[in-house]
Amino acid sequence: MDKQRNYKPKLYVRTMEKIKQKTKNKFVKDIDHLKELIKKGQHEYALLLGGGTAYSLKDIEYDPKKDIFTIFNYIDESTIKLTTKEVEKGDYTHIGTAIPLKSLIAII
């Protein structure tokens, strides 16, 4: 995640309908499912906002040895590192609160 971000994400300027088509309903079921997807190489996610009328793209990596998520937010090009508990609690990111609402989807 420390590498330079000189590219736009695959769905940077696409509509919500295009996102739904491209994701094949790959909703993240829980935090362990997110870790499993990342382990398999899935790093790009869309966090749905406003009931799916908008989205926030994120690049997420996970270090199981340190139990640290590294989250890159495309909207403002910020990066944050959080533990699993911090992600689940939702004080620093909406990822933990989005998962049970089926609002975090893997971009395939």
C-alpha cells in the first residue's frame, strides 16, 4: 500500500449500475470473509452509500501477522491502518458498519 497510486481504480467513473453488474453480487459477509477475499488477492472494494445511490472506492490489504488492515481511500487518497477490532467498531471507517448492511462489495 506504500506504493505510488498513479492509476485510477477499475470503476472510478462508472455508474452504480455498472458496479452492480461488475461485482456479481460479491457482498462481503463478515470480517473473516473480507480477510479471506484479501488473502485470495481481492483488494478493490466499493462501499455503498445512501442505500446504493453512491459509492466510495477502497483498496484494502490485510497483514494477518500484525492483525492490521491497510485501507486506501480513493476519494481523498488517504491511507489508514487499523486493527480488526477498530474496523469492526466503526470509529475510523464505515467498513465495519457496512458489512452487516450488505454495503461492502468486492470489485471483481
